Amino acid sequence: MLVLTRKIGESLMIGDNIRITVVSINEWQVRLGIEAPPNVLVYREELLGREPASAADEPQAGASGTCGEEAATGDKASAGS
């Protein structure tokens, strides 16, 4: 496992077309923004292996930029993409 240190606003690239940016940090959470092409599906690990119950639980693809906050944080209450 590669372990990196990043500050708010700093990014890392995976390949040539996936960018992960640290959006914010608080006591118990790190919020990440994920920019990826539309064909790259982004899942929260805890959702893998279960059947999606609704459209809100489906994967977020980065067609036009960043994924929704729910995909990055797991917090449905703060989702606002």
C-alpha cells in the first residue's frame, strides 16, 4: 500500500485521467473530490457486494468533474452535488 501525505487542496493522480483532491479535513473525516472519466465507476468500499436499494446508492461516475459528496464521505445528509 502506498501511503501519501496531502494537505487541503492538494491532489494525486491515478494514471492519466483520475485525480483525487483533498477537499477538507476535520476531526474525524477527510473529504475527497474525485475526478474521473464517465466509464470509471467510483464506489465506497462498504457498499461493494450489496445490491443498490435506490438511485442514491448507485455508483457515482466523474463524467463532468467531481463525484457527489455522498460518494466521498458516505454522508447522505450532506450530499449536494
